Amino acid sequence: MYLKKIKKIFKILMSNYFVKIISFFLVVILFCKCNRIYNNPYDPQTSSNSWMPSNIELIVDDSSSVRLIWEQEESRIDGFILTNNNYPNNGPITIGKDQTTYSDNSSFILQNCGFDFNYTLKAYAGENQSDEIYYSNCANTFVSTISVSNISSESAFFQGNVYSTNSVDEKGFCWSTSTNPTINSNKVNLGSGAGDYNNQTNNLQQNTTYYLRAFASTSNEVYYGREIEFSTLEIVLPVVTTGDVTNISSNTAECGGNVTNDGNSNQTTKGVCWSSSSNPTVNDYKTNDGNGTGTFSSSITNLSTSSTYYVRAYAQNEAGTVYGNEKSLTTLDRSPCGSAPTETLSFFNTHVYTISPSSGAAWQIGTGYSGFGLTLTSSCYGGYIEFPSNMANYGNVVMRFWTKSLNAGYPNRTPIVTVNGSPINTTIISGSSSYDWMQLETDVFLAGQNTLKIEFTQIGTYYSYYIDEIEYFCGI
């Protein structure tokens, strides 16, 4: 009878919406409590072996000093407690949480087996302590595999140490893709004698796990340090962006890019590729601008005039080829800058000649003069050449001119050319024993007050050189 009443009351309570909500949260709380994960070292219910130090190693520096090194994955701690079990009366040593090495200058204890070292190390967090890790060894020779660093896809840097009361005949490193490598595995021999040693090891396989041990051998035995596991990096596709296209002429332009990630490869090449069709590849025209990351600049050459081209930066390694964003350019038109004008030339306002390309007249340096030159400017001031007015409608202009010799006995001479006092190199396009067809290597902007000066050096007492014709082209 009482059971029926209890069931009835329970049924009434469960029909209440508020009671249902409270019941739900009680179930959730109970579930969470049952499934709580304890992983904080400051929580006494956290397992003491889940945050203990690992991989303790002893390095003997000399006959009165050793270093202990270890690793600590859990960072939520207050520090470490180290005990030298050979001297228990000295008490434990407290070490800061950011330290993973400690130098001990205690006296070595010599046993029949050799020098005896016995240490325990544990971490602590508040009132809690982790499980201990032990180092115990008694020997005459101690080999330490200290570290592996600077790991790439094909190389790594190894550090080791050996101390021995006996003569060390050979020391080095051995490694393998299997555990417990020996000197019968891959190895490098780094000479004899005790002390620190290291090696930059190359020719490793990318994306591969290796096991490394330092070794040292005496006349009687081979000794090994602890084993360190490491993995080389995987070579992946590099990352590259395309720079702006600049300095566009009728047949050349400049572009470049930036390799921000080489994909973990030492063999990543970079450059630009171009084509008259979109999406150019390295199978089209391309440059090679070296290896590695960083910005680079490329010269795009042998283009056609008044033509559109598409350019992309590229980067290439063992994983493949990638391209930057595509840029386009249109080369300039290579057309004469108007009709050839009649030109008035001045020999320092002393000798004035009028040159017309059709008449073949010429400006010449006469007998007994030295250090004279031909000066052309873009404005008509007494005696100087007046460039045609339509030249101002163009930007950069290339100037070409003939230099001739009246007497075959004198060789052709390269003139000194300056624009506004700054030197400009010239290129001999073609020539013979009596003339050179010259071109300025740098475009000259003529729409202004620029002054071009062409000057020859003296040979003996007679100059036999003159300018016969000047030709202008736009956008070459």
C-alpha cells in the first residue's frame, strides 16, 4: 500500500516541468564527475607518473665535474628536486622549473667497476611530487648523446661527449631507421680523444624517423650514449608570389617575385616564366634566379614590339612546381620619333655647322684643337641644336649616331658621352675601319632641358672624327 503511494507521489513530481530540469542537471553533474580527467600536477588526484621528467643523461666534463640534462614535457610545475644518492647526507637540491640541466661538482666515487654515479630526479608542483627518474652507471668510459638540432629535410646537427680514464681510440655518431643503432649502422668517425664533439650530417632521407647514438671505443670495448629519436622534415610545395612588372620597353621588361617558404628543401629554384598566352609555365620562356627563399628580380628579354605577354613567378623543388599570381604587360611601339629635322650644331659657338641627314653634312673637329666636344640641348639657345617639338610627346628616347674617321690611318674612337654631366655608356652596333655606328645604352628623356654632350679624345695634333648622322627612336 505504501509502495503504491510512493509511486503516485513520484509520478506527480516527474510531471512537474521544473523537477524535470533539476533532474537533468543532476544527471549531467553526476556524469561529468564520473568522467573527469585529472591532468593538472597541482591536483593531488593527477597521476604522479604523467608529469615526471624524462630522458635523463649524464655528461662527464672532466675529472671533477658532471652535467645532468633531462627533458620535461609538462610545464605546469614549480621546479625539480635532484638527489645525489652517493651523498644522501647532503640532502636534495631544488632546481628552477625553467632549467633542464644541472652541473654537479661532487667528488667522484671510484668503485671496482669505475666511476659510480647515482641520481634521482623528480618534478614538484605545490605540495605534489611526480614519480622519480633514475640515472645510475658505473664505468671508466662515459659517452653522452647530448642533442639533435637544426633538423631539415636532409640534414641534422649532432652533439656528443665522451669522458674516459682510458685512451679513446675513436668517437663519433651512429644512426639508423631502427632502434639501437651501432657502429655497423650508418656512422661518422670524428677522431680520437675525450671531450665534446659534433657533426653536421647530410644525405638523410626526407620525412624519415631516425635513431641516433653517440659512441666511443677504447682498446677493449665500444660504448654508446643514450638513444635520441628524431624525424627529418617532409619536403612540400614552396610558396611564391609574383612582383610588379616594371621598365617595359619595346622588347624587354623586368619582373620578379618572392619565395616565402622553400618547402623544407635546399634545392628550391626560383624565377619567372612568360608567354603570349595566359598561365605561362616553366615549359615556356623562363629565367633561373638561384635557390632559396627571398625576393628576386628577373630580366624578360627578346619580346616583340606592341605585344601582350603574361608573366608568373615560379618556385620548384622535389615536391613539384608552383606559380605566383599572373601579371600582364604590353610592349611599346618601336617607331621613329617624327621626321628627321634640320639640326644646327655648335662647336662652342666658334664653328657652326648645319646638318641635314639627307645632305650628309657633318660636324668635325679641326686641326690643333683639343678637349672639344659636341653639345646638344633640348632648347634653342644660340648655336645649340633645337630638338623637334614633337619629341616632347614621347618619354624615353634612344639616340644613335655615326662616328666617322676622315683618314683611314686613324682608328675609330669611342666618345665620352654625358647627359646633364652624368656619363652614359655607348654600344658599337656595327662598324668598319672608317666608322662606328654607336647607340647610347641608357634611354635619354628629351622632353625638357637635358643636355647631351659627345666628346672625343685627341690623337696627335689632328682630330679626324665627326658626327655624321643622329637618329631618334621612341621606346626602344
